[in-house]
Amino acid sequence: METILNAILSGQFSLTQGDFQLSATLCLSERGITGLIGPSGCGKSTLLRCLAGLERARDGKLQVEGEIWQDESQGIFLSPHQRSVGMVFQQAQLFPHLNVFENICYGMRRRKKTPDQVNFEHIIEVLSIHHLLKRKPAFLSGGEQQRVSIARALVTDPKLLLMDEPLSALDAQRKAELMPFLQRLHRELSMPVVYVSHSITEITRLADNLVLMAKGKIQASGSCQEMLSRLDLPLAQDKDAITAVAGVVESIEAKYGLAQLNTEVGRLFLETNDLKPGDETRILIRARDVSLSLKRPDSSSILNIVQATIGQIEACGKTQVNVVLTSGGVPLLSRITLCSCHALKLKQGMSVFAQIKSVSLEAAV
């Protein structure tokens, strides 16, 4: 495979299951979270199972940090227990007769490690489950069970972590409770993570890079910012189309419950929530919440005004258009009506002012 010597992970899989065919080449050149996204039945979970060794693809090849896990041309195929991989499924799949501590330690048996040989306490602290260690799974919420499942995967100190829609079985409240722990893991994990999800918002909160799948093949891959703003991909056509910018909290205006951030596109205000000065965060901006003006507004309730240049305009359905903007070298996406586009006579290369309501912004701390 190309670039296999320079990649953290490089895999190539060809697999047929009835009418479905997987033909995918995956290459991860850096650590962090890679989001794997696409419609149901496109092969996301199948690809994950190939990485884990739960499916054996013909003509398959997989190398992780210099170790060959599969190479059918050489007759090499490591079974799941021989691979340094942690996996988190949609369901926590905890042993009901074991308490939390015993469930977590079970994951270390196959690696012949004991708690003092891995950063056990740090994992427990990051996932905030110390107070749960003596409980049985029946006495845990769905979100707590998933945190235990993640801890069990991490204590084996894997070279690769695979997460197959870990939030999909949770209700909205439990998802909201678990997300901060996933975001903290994102900041602190030193291993590559492949994270499968149907949710654009969920992926945007967590992922550094995106891989888009369709019909068993990888349609496109790249950085999160690049992929979300590409008009030739379905992500930008989605009703929840979104982009993200990085920023640092400069100050908190407690009187108004607002945080002021210095971001890649300039100063932005958003609701404080749990932000504090010095926090580094990712700000999620939905395309439908970005309006455009030819002049800088001087009397508006909207606090966030970003000067930008139009890079591309493309129809989105019959009555709307997507406008790709660039500000500070960073892409933003605006979804406006076709009527507004014609009224403003928008064209590529024009300078405009993007208006973004503070109450519409989300911070992924």
C-alpha cells in the first residue's frame, strides 16, 4: 500500500457479503480522532470490524504503527485477541455478574497487565467513574455503562481505539452527559481513534479528520474543516450542515452570561455555559445560522460580525443556496435563500459580512 511506511495506520480491504461489497483503503497519518461517517448500510461498521479482526477481508492488508496485522499475500492474519486494539460498541456489553472494577480489569487479562502497570487511576479520573467501581451494571445508567465500556477498552493501552456509534443507544440526556467525557478523551488520548457515527454534529464536536463512505467505498477524506465545507459532498447539502472554528476564551462577561473568544475568524461571543478564560475550544457554526450582508451592520442584535470573501456559490435544492466563505484562511458555510442570493447579487470573490447569532453557537470544550 502507498505511504504505508509513513502512516500510523494503513489498511486495504475487499469483502463481499451477499449483495454488499466493501472495497476501501484507509490511511491515517496522524493521531487524534478520525470520524467515519456515511448513510446506513454504506460499510462503516464493516470497515471497523475489518480493522478489529472480526471480519477477514480477502486481499486484505493492515499495518498499525509498523506492525503488520493482516497481509493476505503473506498469509498473515492476527485474530482480534492478538491485536492491540480497544473497541467500544453501541451497547456497553458489560458482564452483569461483575462490578465496574472487575469489568474494567477483565480487559487487562488478555494483555497480562495489572492496574499498576497502566494509568488506571488517570482513566478512572478522566471518565469520572471512581464512585461507581463497586456497582454492578444493573445499577448504572446507560451513559455510565458506556463510560465503563470506554475505560475497559483504554486500560489495555491499545495502539488503536475503535468506537462504533457509542452514543446511538442513548437518549438525548445521556448523550449530553457523555459528550464532555469524550471531548476530554479527545484532548488527552495519544492513540489514533476511529469513531463511527451518523451524526454530523457529534462528529464535528470530536473529530480532527473525516472519512466519508458511500456504497462500500471511501468517497472522500480530509480535515474536518475541509470536508464540512466541500460543496461536492453530501455533508454540505444536509439540513444540519455545519462548520467549526478553533478559538480560545479571552474573557467572561458574567453580567450577560457571554464568553468572548479569539478565534480563527476573529472575535466571537457565545453563551458562557462552563467556559472559563484560557479554555481552548471548537465552535460549531450551523450554515442555516449564518446570514450575509454587503455592509457591516451598525444597529443589530447580532453580536458576531465576520468579514469574509465568497469562495463558491452552489444551489442547495430548488429554493436555497450554499455559500462557502473564507475568513482568516478558514472556511465557513452559509445557507441562504435563492431569493436573497439574487437580491444581493452575490458572486464569487465578493467581500461580505457574515452575521452569526451568539445563541446559535455551540462550544465543544
